[in-house]
Amino acid sequence: MAGSIMSPLARNQLTPSRRIRDYSCQAVRTIVLLLIAFVSGALQAQTGAVSSSDSRTIARGIWFFAGDSHKGYSNSIVIEMKTYLILVDPSYPSRTEELARLIASISPKPVRYVFDTHAHADHSYANAAWTRRGATTMAFAGVAEEMKLYEPERWQTNGMKREDVRATGETNVEPPKKVLQGDRFVLRDGSREVEFRHFGWGHTRGDGFVWIPKERVLCTGDAAVNGPRNKFWDADVANWPKTLDRALTLQPAVVLPGHGEPGGPEVLSGQAKYLRDLYAAVAREKASGMTEQQVMATPVTLPADDANWVRDDQGMTAGIIYRELAAGKPAGSLPHTWK
């Protein structure tokens, strides 16, 4: 009878073929449940990773170090090669000793290369500290160009606010020792291949991505962040989402942003959509005859799925986009002071 419960006696009286079918069904169900658990665990490992202190193992030989936002730090990533390590984004000087201790706890290998994803203080101001430790700092040409444009003024401004910058006794940021030309540079040593990619002017002129193809892990710096962390002063806002589209063609499984939690490709596509939506909204307001001051004072209504990237000072961001639209060239190429 449908819906009835079979008694133990009746179950014992089943024919051998019926018992085999029942056992086979149970085995299939068990295998399916195990497969679901395995896939779920794998996906969880890709985004949540395995935590240890403030470091997370993203894949074998790839570690993510979350930056303390209260200290102004960016996220940092360490990549293991056969005989050495690569550090992505050294952050501020006071982060150096913390990172050195964390790195020593996961690998005895030396840090040979330190990569600045871009020129901003929270990603590059510890360059000199790592050079003294024997590492070679490197970045794309646009990073060195922006350091020439904006430093030492920004270093001195940071020095007025940050004890760790003052304590270095230095008067300027140290530019990268190795400047990468073109849009692709590869390090390989038989154990792993690491690509350094430049997809164009986005958050800054020199935005660098680090792509680890075997594990499909992409480090983005601030070209893509997971949260309302981006500032637009040095950006080419119109081109920025196009650089993220190009990064998406790599089909990353894991995205490690410059700020915020690790995620997947939705970090790239979500930020690209937000940038396009905000740009279009400001363009409509400008076309309606609104002035820059009016645009800055008027809250911009964006789709709900953009909320992750909306800053409290969105009016300032809208003003930067307005000036880019008015000038017909990247906001970062216009005279401006970092705020």
C-alpha cells in the first residue's frame, strides 16, 4: 500500500532480488549525499578558505592576509614558488613586521618579489622596508608614472597623519625597482606560473592584476574591491568597467580583492555594473542641466544590487564623474588633490 511502513518481519521476507534493489538504492543515495558534501566543501574552500589567525589558505601555496581597515591596511597575498615567495601589496610601513611574522609562520622561503598593484599609499608605502629585506619591488609602468606625478606630496600628507610613515625617516615613497613594460609579465620556475596583467587605466593608470592560472585565482588590488572602499580621484571611470570585463575573460574561480572579503567572479561583474550604473546616472543628471554642485548634493538612486559598492560620500564620487564627463578625458588626468 502506498505510504505504508514495512514491518521488520515483512522486510526479512523480501526476495533476494528485492533486497539487492533496496541495498542498491541506499548505496546510490549515500554516494549522492557524499558528492553534494564534497562539492559544497570545495566551493566553501574557494571563497571562505581555511582561516589561521588573519591569514587564509586559498589554495596550496596561496595565502590571503586580510588588511585591518582600522589601520588603513590593504589586503596582501603571498604566492609560493619553488624556492621563493611573491608578496602582492605590502601596504603601509607598520604592516611590514606583521606580515613578516605571518609569512614566516607559513613558509621558510624568502620573499623575493613584492608587487605593487597600484601606487596608492595603502598598497605601496612599505616598498623600502621590503627592499631592505632583500626583495625586489615591481609594478607596471603606470605605477611608477603616478609616483612621479603625485609624490612626495602624498607621502608628506600621509606623514602628517600616520606615525609609521613619519617613523621611517624617509621623505618619499620608494618607486618599484623593476618596472614592467607592456601588459603581461610572467614568473615561472617549474612549480608554478604566475602572470602579472595590466588591462588598462581603471582605478589608476597602472592597475596590475596577478593571475595564477592553474588554481584560477585572481588578485585585483583596488581595481576590484568587495565593499564601498574605492576612491575615484585617479581613475578613468569610463574605462574602468572595461578593464574588469577583460579580467573576467580569464574566468577566475576565486577573486582576491584589494579590500574586503575574497569572492568569485561576481566581485568583478558586480563592481563593473555599479561603475556603469553610477556613470550613466551622473551623465543623465548632467544632460538634464544640473551643475556639478547640484549633482554632488543630490543622492543618486542606483539598483539594489549596486549597494555593496556605494560609499557614504557618494556625492564626491558623482562630482568626480561629472568633471570627467565635462572634460571628455579621464578624471585622473585632471588637476586634483587626493582627499
